[in-house]
Amino acid sequence: MNVNLKLLHIFLLVAEHGSFRQAAEQSHRSLPAISMQVRRLEEQLGVALFHRTTRRVQLTAEGEHLLAYARRALAEMDTGLRHIRQTVDMQQGRISLSCVPTLAGTCLPGILADFNRSYPGIVLFVRELALIDLLESVRRQDVDFGIGPRPDERLQEFSFEPVMQDEICALLPASGPRQYRQGIGLEAFSRMPVLMISRQAGLRAMLDRTLREAGLDVQIRCEAMHVETLIAMARAGMGAALLPRISIPADVGPSLRVVSLKPPMARTVGIITLRGQALPPASLRLKERVAQTLGGRADAPA
């Protein structure tokens, strides 16, 4: 049975006013048009909905049943449309995103706090994941988008929007040789006890590949998943680490020194989505905010 909402709306007006004339005035339609639409609804249902007399219009038993259901149906429809409108207007909604740890604990909180001030009705869900798990969360559409380094180009199901270049730096003891204060080569670095990020991290594959291509074999003293752990180990004097500059706090401490590599090394950071996926309005707005903020950093590409 194909009953459209327009006919139900006219039926509600007549039922609630008890008058075809008042329903016509309320809906800014002619009286014959109102009568014709009610008659069409009755023909579709196969029952009379009103008792019509010269003095009043009264619902039949079937009309009473329809009135109760029609009120609930149109109320639900109104609620749904209002919810969609609020979502489009960014008054409410939810955003799920995944982010690699080296970004989640550094630049992301400021971006989300700024976004939350602009759109307080939006609830944010953040998953802090290594790149391999981040990609899986995007693939399964558990999240709207991910923030991390460029995935393997052979993974064609993903779309990658680059937003910045993140320099890879050496974190060295401040008491180390003065000659390395302006920069250090990978060969010199490889002779130190090395603190390396875990193989689960996307950065690790890049570091291993670069060291392998340079023909260097490093002495790894310790591996850890989180940058904060590696910094703490370096501060304790366990060795030197290779870390993204964005993940190293400005107040790393007097016992450590952040040094550039020679030649420079960097990773491309961007936004990862499932190819062809249309993001909801709130997620699209946050994605744009992330790209704008990261792209505005001093170390972002021109």
C-alpha cells in the first residue's frame, strides 16, 4: 500500500479540526482539493474515514485507528528530520577517528579542543592505533577517517590526503659530543645504543628501510610502542632515539638534545579515508580542520 505523507497530513488536519473548511484554511488549499485528497486516501485504504453530515465531520472507527497511528508516524518523521537538520547544522552528532600514537598525544588534543569549542554538541571518539590497526579500522568503517603517515601505495582501497612533512630527529644525551649539536649522520647515530620505536608503528618500517639502504646495522638496546616511553628511556641514559619532531615535547628536559639528521629525513603525514567514502558533515568539517591546522605548521610542505 503506497500512502504518501501528504495525504496523511491532510487527514490529520481534518480530523483535528473536525472540519474540511478549517483544514483548507490551515493548509492554504481550496476546499475541493482537501475533499479530493481525503477521498483519495479513503480509496487507497478501502474504508471511509469520516462520517460527513451538514453540521460536522466525525471520524469513523477506522478513522480513529488511523489517527492514532498517523500521529505517531508523523511525529517520528518530524523527529528524524529534525535530527538530520541538527546534524547538518553541526548542533549534534558524533565523530569517530583513529590516530597514530605519535600524533594522538601531541598535536591532536589542541585540534579537538578547538573543534569542541566551535561545536560543543558533537561527541568525539578517538582510537589511538598503530598504522596497521588504523588502516584496518578505516577499512571496516569503524571510524570516519584516520590520521597518520602515508600507507603503502599498493593498498588501493585507501585515499591519502597529505597535509605536512614531519621531520625525523635524533634524540641524544645533552652531554654527548659537541660535534653533533648541529646535526648527526645516520652512520654516527648507528654507533650509539639505539632506542627504537616498535615494529607495529608505521614509522619503524621507514626507519628500517632507510638504515638498510644505507648499509647500517644498529645496536638496538630497547624497543617501545609509545614515544613517551622512548623519551623517558633516553632521559634515563639508556641510549639515543629516532623520533618524529612533532611527537617530541618542547620541554624535553635539560638532559636531552633534539638534533636534525644529515641528510634530513621526514615522513609524510595526512588523512586516510576509505576510497569513495562520503563523510558525514561533522566528520568532513573536522577533517578540514585537521588538514588546515597541520598544514599550517612551520614544518608543513609549501
